[in-house]
Amino acid sequence: MNIAIINGNRTTAFSGGKAACPFCDAPVIAKCGPQREDHWAHKGRKNCNLGKENETEWHRSWKNKFPTEFQEFIQYDPSGEKHIADVRTKHGLVIEFQHSHLDPKERDARERFYKNMVWVVDGTRLKKDYPRFQKGIGNLATKKMNGYFLVPNPEICFPADWLNSSVQVFFDFLGDMLPDPTDAHRQPLWCLHPKRVDGKAVVSMMSRESFVELATNGPPAPQAPVQPAVNNMMLPAPRMIVDPRFLKEISRLIPELTRMPPRRRYRRF
Ligand SMILES: [Zn+2]
């Protein structure tokens, strides 16, 4: 976890720090060092939702791209059960980062609970995930219109578990790995939209920086369902999760992405 409680204050980890878990109140200790992002960990194994210490660096570093006040946001459902969102912005948009396998039933439950949410999924979990996407998006009968790809068979691009999500799913194909610098497909996030146009999946891409910027400072989420126009067609959508202005912003960003700068090389410590 990135945030713990000291004297009632949400605090990020610092060397030698001791704090309380915001979820279960048990003591946690700071883990700081050159190898990993600073974080808090329970003392010993604890039966705590935040205490399942299988959180990856990928997960921590994504959360850390957002202000600390957005991170690990706790809220209660009507039964009084606590839920923790990886990120919840000031506009109430919840962003969940998912590295490990997630049961579609659990995915569905979280989408129904948060409603105004998007997923960011590690697209490198299985060895075949990225090669499948690369082949699918590059070779097949994808049609690009107004910055959107229409993909007739999304299952040839994306993991089956995410095809029926009711919200936008952003795939991060960079994972924790350093990619081949010539491989431009890994650099942006690829968004699988929840709606279909003539049975085709709608896919778009967005730079990581734009995603963080839009999610952090973007327009507030709509209070009522709105149907967005994609490729001048109205999507037969039962509900729309993300503000249509957000989608408009995505398409504005597309030309920018086609002129992507060469990938920066990051030093590994
Ligand atoms: Zn805990």
C-alpha cells in the first residue's frame, strides 16, 4: 500500500516509518529502498484486503502517478463493507489497476459498485498477451476511423476476461519490462471501449501522460447516462461511464500520437 495513517493523517512511506493500515488498523512498517517504490507493509501476514502483499511494482508505480490524496480511497457499500479503490479522482472517477487474473464475476461486481470507473490492465501478464495484440491490431481487418479502430473480433487482440467489461479497459502492454525501442505499439495505452458498433469492438489509443492528465484534471464525470457519438454513429449503449468530452479529448490526441517521439531510455537502479 502507498498510504497509511499516522495520527489520523494519510502519509506516504518514509524510511523507518511506522503507521496504521487504513483498512484494518493493524500496524504497518515502511519499506523504502532503491529497488522498489516506497510503500507500507503489514507486520507479518495479515488477513486484510490491503494486506495481500502481492502488490507489484507495476501496481505501485501506476498509483504513484496520481496525487496521494487520490490514492487508495476507502468507501463503504450499503451493507457497511469497506472497499478500497486504487485511485479515485476529485471528479469521482475510480481507476483500478489490475495485474493478476480477476474473476469476471468480481470484475462485474466492482463495475457495478463504482459505476464511474475505468480499468488499467497489465497487458503482459501472460506471455501470449502482447504478441496476440500486436498481431491482431497490426494484421487484421481493423478499420481506423476518426482515431478509433473498429475491431471485428476483439478476442484476437485482448484477453477474453476483459471483453465483456461494462467500462473502458486500458491495456498497458509495457508491463514491468523494457520493450524493444522500435515497438511503438507498446508505448500508448490501448483502450477497449465497452460498446460495440455493428458488432465491432471500438479501440483507441492514448499516451500514458494524457491518460494521467485527463483522469487527474479532466472534465467531471456525468451524473446521467449519455450516449456518445463514435464515427458519427450513435452507440446502442445502455449507459455511458465516461464523459463524452473525455472521448472527444481522446480523438484530439490521436494525431499527436502518430508523431510519437523516440522512446526515452530509462535508467534502471
Ligand atoms: Zn490492513
